[in-house]
Amino acid sequence: MSILLSADTTFIVQGITGREAVNLTKECLDYGSKVVGGVTPGRKGREVHGVPVFDTVAQAVEHHGGPIDGSVVTVPPAFTKDAVLEAIENGIKLIVIVTERIPRRDVAQMVELADMRGARIIGPNCLGLIVPEVCKMGGIGGPAKDAAKAYAPGPVGVMSRSGGMTTEISSSLTQAGLGVSTAVSIGGDAIIGSTYAELMPYFEADEQTQAIVIYTEPGGRMEAQLSEWVKENDSRLPIVAFMAGKFMDDEEMKGMSFGHAGTIVEGKEDTATEKIARLEAAGIRVVERIDEIPDAVKQKLEVLA
């Protein structure tokens, strides 16, 4: 099993004729994913690695002959909202937004409509998600041969605000013989479509997933939300959190942002020290080195055995 994706998942790539999207499409196809169409206005009739290109999402759906499950959105920031709304209006339920630097107002409007229509947004500013040896949506893991090395099937779900760290964490689990059920790069922007807490019910419902690893850093309130969710829902899944950037708690670093738009520390609650305390109070093990993750997960699984 897995969350959000399966071997039968079909998806399109919006902005498919862009350079990044051309490479992303090939990576997904090589991995075995079902890319059934692409959309770039004015480019109907072309093909990208054998994938037909259309002017609109509606044309892609009509050509497919039925509903399409997902879309990877790679269009420029100024046009992302229109692309996402078009996808939602045409019945697409899983939307992975690769684009970064989208205006916050646009993101908020996209997320609101997705909630109203029962759609799920991953991102923006993310690399997508992957079910090892089954399917991937987005650039996560890179070329298929590299993704195959980093992501082996297993019982551990992975969620990360950093695309690169999604693969680093998953690779550490794979090398340790544990493997990954589903890995999700949720995006590094201040406003995103799916937080840790919002994705937890999917992992809870997945029989393959027996533990969770998250990547966390100073800034934002997602860890607080996750801690509350775990306590309120009596989660069956043990969680290990890798905390990066603890040095940002130093006095001279306050008010600075590192890497992600979401890493702005607005107050004491956003600091690494406070986050660690809150996570541990919810029974979540926190480690500060990647190489500590596999043993921490194994210890959590042994307790359940």
C-alpha cells in the first residue's frame, strides 16, 4: 500500500514544454509513472518524450477519456494560480506544485479552493512524492536510477519541508535496511497545501507504514500542529524527527531566514529548543544527526514488536 499514489495513478504535467518540466517528465516516465498528458497553451499537437501536449487541462482529460488523478505544476509563479484552479475545476484531486516564489495570496486562494473541492495540494516549492518501485510525481529522487538507489520499499513514511532532505533521510533508511513506504516533499514556503498533521491520517490508514520520520527546522508552527494531532488522535505511529539548524537559536541569528521561506523565527515558540521540547512532550524522538535516524526508528519499532 501507500498514500496518495499507486501503480494506477495517472497525472499530467502543466508547463510540460519548459526545460525543467521536460527533464521531470522523463524522470517520472523512466520510473514507471503514468504521465498521460501535458499542458502548455499554444503547444497542442506536440509531444514530450512521447507524452501528448494540449492547450488546456480539459483537452487532456477529454483525450484521456476519463478523470485524471493528478497534476505536476511547473508553470511560472505569475501563472501558477490559474493553472492550479484549472486543474481543480477539471476534477484533478492531487496537485503537486513545483514552482516557488508564488505570491502568498495566490497560494492561500489555491488551498482554499482545493479544500472546498476535496483536492489535495502538495507544495508549492516542493519536489513531489514517491512510492518506491511504484510511482513518483515530481523531481523527487532525481533520475530514475538515482531514485531507485535512495528509495527502497519499506515500513517508514517520510515527510520533509526540504526536497533534498527527503532523499537524504530516505537514503539513510534504505542503507540501514529499513526502506520507505511513501516519501513526501511538502514544500519550504510559509504557506503550503499539506502540513505534517494534515498528511498524518493518510499514513495512519496505510497498513505498510509502521513509523514516520520528519525533517524539521526552526520557524513555522507545523511541528506544534503535529504534536497536538499526535496527542489528540492517539497515533499508532512512532515518529522520529530530525532537527536541523539548532544554531539558529543563537542570539545573533534571531530574525534571520535560512533556505526556506518558512524558516523565519517569529518568536520563542518557533525556536529549535522549544520545538524539540514540544515534540518530545508528544512522545516524538528528536535527533540532530542524519546517521542517528535509522537506529532511532529501529528502537521505536522494537518497542512496538
